[in-house]
Amino acid sequence: MKLTIQVNEGPYQHQSADSAYYFAKAALEKGHEIYRIFFYHDGVNNGTRLTTPPQDDRNIVARWSELAQQHDLDMVLCVAAAQRRGIVDDGEAERNGKDATNIAPGFRISGLGQLIEGGVQSDRLVVFGD
Amino acid sequence: MAEETKKFMYINRKAPYGTIYAWEALEVVLIGAAFEQDVSVAFMDDGVYQLAKGQDTSGIGMKNFSPTYAALGDFEITKIYVEKESLEERGLTLDDLQHLVWEDEDEDWAEKDSIRLVSRAELGEVLAGQDVLFNF
Amino acid sequence: MSMLHLVNKSPYENNNLSTASSIMQGGDELLLIEDGVYGAVKAGKASAMLEGCTVSVMGPDLAARGISEDKLADGVNVIDYNGFVELVEKNDKVQSWL
């Protein structure tokens, strides 16, 4: 089965980022294909490398980055949502004149069309949110 | 070979302004219109408030995005389902909502209503017939 | 054609479970995750909404909230993330009642 996963909430505030992660991990371990993970609304905050959780807590952002590296995942932060919330990669920094970037490894910033395309190309869309 | 057309349904269940979900959901619907899928949009529970007439955001410093719903017809989004029970529960009728229309090219651009008032049971059947369900 | 309905909020917080359970079609399945698991507790008023529905609940979410399986409404299946994936595969679409 080919899956697209949509994550609508940021890390720590809601369990949805955790549920989406464990669901993705289980799906991959069962041999399913994850076509894309699309982060929308506050979900784009899953992709900032500046997150510094206490040592005895899970590192949600690093966990995503590792999963992406292990399985060559396509993890997309919605550009409009990311701009509103200050998630910046090199391209966005240059375009919008920002003096820093904060995108975490394994993530990329792209348009909402990537979500729609995920819906078109996948057998299932699973949405995690508030 | 043409790509398979899927039935896409965007489900709106949240009120506007208090949270950003309604506005960002509308952005997805507008972008999605370019993908030539078979698109429907549903408004139920607090989502029906998104279509309320007379929204004026000048006092809260936010963009009033409600006029955009009236443009959905221009994006060939012509199937807008509004759930009857959700309206009734909130003391609303269709007259409290914007009048949304589309122009039918096949009938000399005749103006037709986009909103389909459906019961929860009917909406359940509509959802069952979809391929992909977007939620925000 | 069947649908997997996901509910992740307590039925004592909002109407997501009520909407989901009243719109489900024959053959659909309901999965309670996160705070949604509170809806599966037999002694709670909201468990009446589960009657006639095929219901699963996430075991890890139950355990985290201190709910033992013997407190659940009759017929509720307790699953893990593998079971979640299997339900997504078994039903041909997923509706998240957010």
C-alpha cells in the first residue's frame, strides 16, 4: 500500500505528531511505501532543527529526520504555512531576505500541490491533527 | 494515458477566525482545483459558520476570506454540501449563508446553485462515495 | 467500499465521536486514538454511541492514560500501531474527524 500522511499539528503541543510518527514507522516496518509526509498548519513546526527538548524527553524533530534518512522519505513542509510560522530553508531565506535558516535535515519546503499530488498518487491519505 | 481522476472531498468542521484551520483549508481547496480531480467540499458542525453572510473582520485585524467562497464556482468547484442538522442545531437556515453559484458552460452559462443542503444520512452516503478525504 | 473513521478527542470535550458514529455506514470501522480512547470506557455515558459500530482502540493510548482493558465497552478491539496500519489497509479510505 502506498501512503501519504498529513500532519496538522506541531510537536509537543499535540499528540498527533507522535501518533503520525509511530504510524509511519509501523507502516514502513510492514513493508508499505510512504509516498510523502506533508506537514501543514502548525505541523510545519515538526521541521525546525532549533528544537531543544529536555534530555529526558523525546526529540520529535530529530526522530523525523532519522526516519527520513533510514527510509529515504519525502517530508514536505507547506511553504505558505512555513512562511507564516518562520520555518526557513536556504531558498526561502534568499527569497524573503531572512538572515537565518532553521529547517531540519530530511525536510523540504514546497507548495500545497504536494499534498494534493499525494492524494492523487497514494492508495490512502491518513490525516493526523488536533 | 490520462491520469486517473479521483473523487476528492474537503471536509470543513471548524469555525473561521478562532483558529486558522478554515482559512488554510480554503487555500488547499483553491490549489487543488488546478489538479482536475472530481472535487466536493462539505461544511458540517461548526464548519457551517465559515459560510455565514456579513462577516466583517475589520475590528480583529484579520483578513476576511469569506468572499473567496463565492469564487469557488469560477474554479469549477460546484458541489458544496452543507449539512442540514448542523445548521438547525445552530439556529441557522440557508438564508444565513452566502448564496454560492456556478455557471454551467453546457447550458449557455446558466447560473446554478452550488450549495446542496443534505441531511447527515445523505452526507454519509456522499462521503462513502469519495476516494480521498481531506481534513483540517 | 468501507471507511476507517478516526477519532482522537474525548467525547466529553467535543462532538467528534458523536458526528463520526452517527454518519458511519454499514461496514465502516471506528478507531479511537489519543484522547479518543476515553470514549471506549464502558462506564462512561459516551460509550452508548459505540453501539452497533465496529470499534478498535489504541492500546498504547489506553495504557498511557491508565485505562485497563477490562474497563472497555463490550466488543471493543484493542490494537497497536501495526493493527492501525492493518485497519488503514483493510478499509479503502480514512476519515479523520478533527
